[in-house]
Amino acid sequence: MATQTNSSSLPQPLTDRAVRRLGRKRITRAALRAYAPVAVLLVLGILIALANPNFIELRNLVRVANAAAVPLTIAMGTTFVILLGSIDLSAEGAVAVGAMVLVLLARNDANTHDFGWLAVLAAVAAGGIMGLVSGLVQTGLRIPSFMATLGTWFIGLGLATYMLGGSAVRLMDPALRGLALNRFAGLPVAVWVALGAFAVAAVIQTQTRLGRHILALGGGEDLAEYSGISPARVRLLAFTLAGLFYGVAGVLAASQLGQSNAVIGDGRLFAAVTAVVVGGTALTGGEGGVFNTLVGVLIVTVLSNGMVLLGVSPYVQQTVQGLMIIAAVALSLDRVRQTIVK
């Protein structure tokens, strides 16, 4: 006996009008995710200025720029890892190692070393080595980036604590302290160094094969591998690159504080990841970039500065930042395509 199939129960092909409507919706969502962070930054600045006009004073704007220098440098490195669809928890440990190497090799109050600017190169290289270790652990042992970089984080903290003897060591090199104390064109030199780090990151992302391969790998590792891209090599380079940025951040942090200690990077990981996500870079990888992160860093820094000007409790500030990152992640994910949430 033949069975009749109800044609209404079968999926019907989309009409041209429906296809166009679906395309417009996707374009609208993509545009919203792309331009929403800039709109948030503008609205946030206007609201804070209306509540407290001191926000737009030149002195305070310079303070905001100086406060954003270290988070921006760290976030540049974190961005490349997140674009892969991975996560890097080693930032605080790498920053601590970079700051430790700088202070112990430059003029300080714990030994007789005085290598000057060579200490800066050594500190940046130390950060790069930390990133290389994270990459080797992940690609060599094939374990998730979360666990690989968590281990590197604690290795960095342990090294910094041991080498510094569990105490703070003062940076006494006037030229290196000048990164934070001296100004050029009205801004601290540290701000210009951070902007330089951003420029380097932008060139790497937009003008180099590595930048294109990182985006391709984050968009789909299988397709990227079929195209001849080596996932292990790209991941290794991306984590090493992130470590170099962390090393620069360690130099800036030590120059701003005038010392190095094992906990010099505490709290900086959360600020960096928040800035990356708030700026519109998707945690799933392959979408966003360093320009988004620049906007995200400004949002986080402006919000923090504004809450201080408005007398908001530090505990409330942490709550607001937590809510902000949840909202940013919720807006950045395309839940139409995402059918499984792990």
C-alpha cells in the first residue's frame, strides 16, 4: 500500500524575497556588532561629562590615556589569541616576568646591574619566551589553551616571586622611569609606546600573512588547514606574539610603579579580556581585531574613570564590569547559528 506524503510537511525552498530579507537581517546584525562599541563609547563619554564636567578637563583626559596604556598593550596580545578562538590566561604571569627582568637588569636597589635599555629588550624577549612556552605546551601536548596558559601564568608568578625574593625591587634608572614621568606632545611617553604597540598590532593583522592566517584559523580550523595553513605553526606564532606584547606591558607597568613585584600584573588579565570582548571581538574567534580592542579599552577605562569621578564604590565598579562583559559576550554571539552551547 503506497503511502502519501503530505507536501506541506516538507521544507519549502525560500523565495527570493525571503532570501533577501534574511540577508538584510544578517547585514544589520553584523553592522550593529561592528558599530555598537563606538556608539557606546560616545554615549558613555557624554553621560559622564554631563554628570561631572571635570571628566572632559585636559588633565583628566591625559589621566585616562595614561591609565589605558598598559591595558591596551596587554589587550593587543590577547586579541590575537582570542581571534584564534583560544584564550590566554598567562598575561599576568608574563607581565610579572617582564617587569622582573627589567628591574633586575636595570639600575635598582637589589643588585649592581645597570644595563639600561638592554634591560628593556631582555624584558620583551622574556615575555615572548613565556608566550612561546604557552604555545609549545598547547600544540605539543595538545591540551586546551585554557589549561596550558593557566599553567604558564603560575610559572611566571613563581619565577617572579623567586627572583625578587618575595619583595618589591625599586627601579632606579631615570631614563626608564621617564617612560612614565616624561611627556611628549602633552602625553606621557608610556601612552606613545602603547599607541606604537597598537600600530604594530594593526599592521600585523591587516598587512601580514600571519594576521590573515590567524583570522582564517579562528573562522574555521578545518577549512584553514585544507587551504595549506599549519594550525600548530600559526598558534605557536600567535602565542609568542602575545607574549612579546605582555613583555612590553611589563616594562610600562614597572616604569609607572617605579618598582617590580610578583603581583604587578594582578587584575590586568580581566581588564584586557573585558576590553577585547567589549570591543566586539568574538570569543569564538575569526571576528573582530585590534581596532575593536582599542575601542574596548577606551570603554573600560572611561567607565572606570567616570565611576571614580562619580564616587561609585569599588565593589560596585567590579559589579558593573562583570555585567558589562556578560552583556558584551551576549551581543557578540550569533545565537541564530549557534545551536549548541557548551
